[in-house]
Amino acid sequence: MSGKCLLDTNIIIALFADEAVIRENLAQAEEIFIPSIVIGELYYGARKSGRVLANLARINELVANSEVLGYEIETSRQYGDVKNNLRLKGKPLPEKDIWITALALKYALSLVTRDAHFQQVENIQTVIW
């Protein structure tokens, strides 16, 4: 896959597990971005793991070598629109995933994930690895 990609948490976890398909697909991407909320999820996972220091070091290296996208007013507007549209359809998503979706929409990025529920969101391009 080529293009500009926003990575979901499960893709980074698969990368950390050294899955070949993830490495190969990332090598073909034009640009790769990570939502700051995903970094938070990774830090949380590291803190509750049996290898806290090793996992924190891995995350710190990822952050140092990645483009991390944060949230601001336009992303917040996207979040409100997405959440309301999902409410009207009766198709809620986890809060963190709505924020990830808002970033993908704001920056017109393909969301790379293993979660099919993102397809409930209108106008989002998802890629399942």
C-alpha cells in the first residue's frame, strides 16, 4: 500500500511483534503518522506489562522516529461531527477511536487498523492489515 497512513494501536502492536506483513506494508507507505492518543495507549500497555522498561524504551524510540499528530480545534470539530453521526445511526465507537477517526478525516489520511468498526464512519478510508 502506498499513500499517507495513520496507524491504529493494533498496527503498532503488530509492528512491535515483528509481523512481516506490517513491516512490508509500512515500507511501501508514502508517509506514516501516529495519533498521540495511540501513544498514550501504548504507554498504558507498557506500564501494565511484565516488561515495563523494555516496552517504554521501544515506545520512546518509536516516538523519536515518528510523526505524531495531536489534537486541536479542527480535530475537535471533526470529533463532534463523527460522534453525532454515529449517535444518529445508533453505531457508537469507543471514544479513543472517534478521536483517531477525527485525525484521519482532518488530515485526509488512510486509517490503517485491524478493527472493522471504523467502517461505520462516513467518508473515512480504512485499510485492514
